[in-house]
Amino acid sequence: MKRLIILGIILYFFYIFLKYFSVKIGLKLLLICLLMLICWTLVQDVQSKYFVKLRDKNNTYFTLLAQNIGEEKALYYKNIPNQWEILNLDLVQGEDEKNNQVEILGDQYHTFSYILDEISKAKHHIHLEYFIVRNDRIGEKLKNLLIEKSKAGVEVRFIYDGFGSYLIGRKYIRELEEAGVQLSKFSPISQTFRYFNLNHRNHRKILLVDGETAVIGGSNIGDEYLGRDKDIGKWRDMDILIRGDAVKELQAVFLRDWYISKGEVIADRTYFMGKTIIEGGPIKIIAGDPPITEVNSMEHFYLTTIYNAKDYLYFTTPYLIPPDSILLALESVAARGVRIRILISDRSDNILGEYATNLYAKKLAQAGIEVYRYMDGFLHSKVVVVDGKVATIGTPNLDHRGLRLDYEVLAAVYHKDTVKLIEGFLSKDLEKAHLMKENMKLSFIERLGYTLVRMIRGIL
């Protein structure tokens, strides 16, 4: 029956072609295709020149930084995006990575309390970099505190994404600027149309205080992250507070981004003089900079992580729309007996993302991967645990955008007690989740949808 339907469709298109085709129409179609090809080639040329410009800025910043902190350290910070190359589940190379203390922020009110408390204790500088900043209750609270600290003589620098924070409001920005807060809009919409780089957003969420404390994770600045959005409801996220040498790595990421977006060089060693934690746990910072680096560092890090797993893998992600390379890696390690559990959200703040996630979830479940749907609100955390030896908390979702397109950052934690604590949070989340059935086959309509999603996943 299916073969007859396919044959009927082919014959119908052949009939239409013969009935309406003419040389004139054919030439017009050929011209349209040629113009589209020329346009696409020109867009790629503009993008390529812009990316070269970004790479030049990246090299310039770390050259200037080397003059103040030394070539060895500057080169180390420059290579943060490539630390996936030396991933080892049992040993971290170098002493610097070991000098850190962390606190896992597994509750939203807990997270924002820490953020505001750390800012209130700042003495020298506060650096913030966020994808979304809203002019709402928590946004106002943050703004007022930053104004207070700026007036008290603390340096405050704030990077916000030009697309994610598009609706922040001019009044909000003006009040901060009038108080002496320095702001930088990362890749504004006007620049987007000039360089055709709308798809490369700054998805990082970083707070740095005095070069000694950092908070990164899934939380942006907005009331919905505190569960105050009636449509989304309860929000589940996870962040990590870091003290120690890893903060210097995040400082390098922020100051390089500041130079790229603002054009101001800040390379004084004062910003890299944070306290060293003598007895601490090993951490590596991985930064995803797809337009700047020659490789997709986040994708490579995830691939290395997956293929290194021997016993089990945990993932939590709100959007499950992985590149084919990640899909193949997950299916491959599952086939050799590694237990994989992926926790996704039953509800979402993105209709298309939710639809695509459900399709990929069914496909992965068919491969023997345990996919769970979190039922107690919107799950937004981005966490990975490998064999109880390493865990990551950060900003990239397990999707095409997070691993290949956006500016992202994560902390890979190698301290076994901390990894065990993170696993404890995931175990509690799994108690509030339902396991998807393995035999959930994609219907014909879903297979069509899956094909379409694979074609457009770069913009989801």
C-alpha cells in the first residue's frame, strides 16, 4: 500500500510538471535558484570576515594580557575552550585546577540569595554576564544593588545579550549607566543584520565578585526563574558557586568577552589576584566560543565525556535536540552496556523546542536509553554526571544551539564528594519523573516532524 501511495505521488508530480512546464518558467526558476545561491555565498563571506575579526580580537586581548600576567598564564586562559582535549576521568593535570572550593546551588531562592549576598560583599569589582535580564522584581532588586555598589566605589561591568535581553528597557539601562555601572550589549540586533550572526548568541550566565567568587549555571535574571511566571509555573534549575583558581579562568572569559563587545582592554593583573584555596577540589572551566575557535569545543567536550564513560551517564537538559554526532555517541555507548539516563522537562517555555525534544526523546528511548520526564515544574538545569567521577554544571543545553552555535560555559568538577552531592540532587529529581517507554514508536506524522526538525534545529 505504501509503495502504491509513493508511486501515485511521483506520477502526480510528473503529470503537473508536463502540464504546466515551459522553457520560460524553467529559466525563471533557474534564475531564482542562482540568485539564492549568490546571496547565500555572499552571506557566508560576510560571516567569515566577521569571524576572522573576532579571532583577531581574541588574539589581541590575550597578547595584551600576557604582558601583565605572563605568557604561560595568558596562553592557559586562551586555551580554556580547548580543555576538552585533556579530559581525564581519574586525574586532572596541573595544580591550579585543584585549588577550588564549590557549593552546589540546587534551589532557586538559594541561588539568588547567594548572588545578591556575594554582590553586597564586593569591595573592588563586580562582573556580570547574562543571556536574559528582565526588568521585573528580581531584575529591579539586582539593579538597585548594583547602583548602590557602584556609588560606593565598586567597579561594576555588566554584559547582556542583545537578543536575549532585547526587552530590558531603556530606562533600566539608563538608571544603571547614570550610577556609573558600565554596560555592554553583546551582539546587538543592529550588528546582527550587519554581519548575519543572529544565530550566535551569548548564552553564558556568569557572576564574578572581586576575582575570588563566581556563580555559573542555568539561571538568568528574571522572575520566571523564581517560579513567578503563572504560565511556566515552578522552575527547577542548578548553579554552582566557585571559590579559587577556576574563578581566574572565568575572569579571563568575561574580560575577553568585554573586549570583543565593548572594545575596552582590561588586562591588569589585579583582576587575576584572587585567593588560592590550598585544600580544594579540582575543576576545569570549558568555554564554548564557536565563532572564535576553530572547533566546536562544547560538542567535542560532550563527545569526549560520552565516549569516556564506562558504567553510567546522567544528563539533565530542558531541550534535547542533539547534533548527529552526539546522537551517534549516545547510541554507541548504550549499545556497549553503559547505562544512560536523560532527564527532560514535561513542560517547556518553548513550544517548538518542546515538540522537537519529545521526538528526540522517543528516538533515544528506542535505542535503550532511559529518558525521564520531570513532572514537578519546568526543568531548566544543564547537568552531566559520568561514572561518579566527574560532573558538569553550566549553561549549554544538550542541543544543536548549545553545542555548536552559542557562547557557553560550564564547570567540570572532579571532586568525588561534590559529584556524589550532585548525583543526590539528580536522584531526587528522578523521583519526580516518569520513565518513557522503550517501545514508543514514531508515527508517520512524527517521522515527518523529525525530518523537519533535523533540517531547522540550528534555529530552535
